[in-house]
Amino acid sequence: MSLKPETLAQADAIVAQYPQARSATLPLLHLVQEDRGHIAPEDEAWIAAKVGVTPMQVREVVTFYPMFRLAPVGRRHIRVCRTLSCALRGSYALMAELEKALGCARGETSADGNFTLEFVECIADCGCGPVVQVDHALHENVTPDQGAAFAAKVRASLSDPAYGKAAPAPGTPEWNG
Ligand code: FES
């Protein structure tokens, strides 16, 4: 088990909050993914033992919810909304631009491990599409013609030591090119 000691301590506190330990499955998965970046098979076994279910039952939860990941993601996890409002505003064309600019196919991680590019369903910001989430930051109104510039900013963030310390707030267009 290579999770941080504070994760292990938090896990015990989470399980203690529930009358039935199995109800802690989802919060434990979130906790582990926050720590490791994805859910490894050993995490499923560890959570299963903690909440009294089988590893397969934990796997069923992991694969039901799209926010859980079974494999590591790139240094920047880029999610483009493809649901109706964003699609009508060009999210498919935007995705094509990002694929080209980042050298990464949708649904995959680039060979250098820097980017994971995915389509996702509605992320609840439908009035400002196309919406792109990069790690924890939301970027609104990223139109296809801004795709190359947006990709360049994401790429530049790889060498920015301040990255992630003050993410743009929802509704602010700092990165929107
Ligand atoms: S349709 Fe894209 S955020 Fe809702």
C-alpha cells in the first residue's frame, strides 16, 4: 500500500461516519484517487477489506462512475464537454484542434505522458460552452478557433511552477485565448 499516511488516517475517519461500512465505498474511492491519481487493483482490494465487500463489488462501483480512473492520467487531464449545448457551440471541432495541437488522440494519454484528452458529458456550465476542464480548473467559451492557442497555454503550464496554486475561478476567462 503506497498511499500517504494522512490518506490512511482519513479513511478510518470516513468509515466511522457510516452505520454500514459499505456506504463508505464512494468516499473512499474519491480519497484514494485524490492521493494516487487513479484506482489501482490493490486499492480496490484494500477498500473492499475495509468496508466488508469483495474487490469485484468495488470494481463495479469504479467502472459505473466515469470520474473514477483505472489507469494513471497525464500531467494535464483535459476534459472537453460534448453534451448538446457545448456540441452546438463547436466542442467536436475544438476536440479535433486539441488533438492536433497536443499530439494526443481523444480517450488517450500522449506518448510523453503529458496530456490525457477526453470527451465528457455535461459538466453543468451549459451557458458558457464549449467548456473545457483542465485538472480542477474550468475554462469557458473555448471556441474551436481558440483551440491551438488554448493547447499552447496548457502546454506552457507544464513548466509553470505556479500552476495549480491559483486556478482560474469558474466564469473567468484567463485562459480562453
Ligand atoms: S452541455 Fe457542456 S456543460 Fe452542459
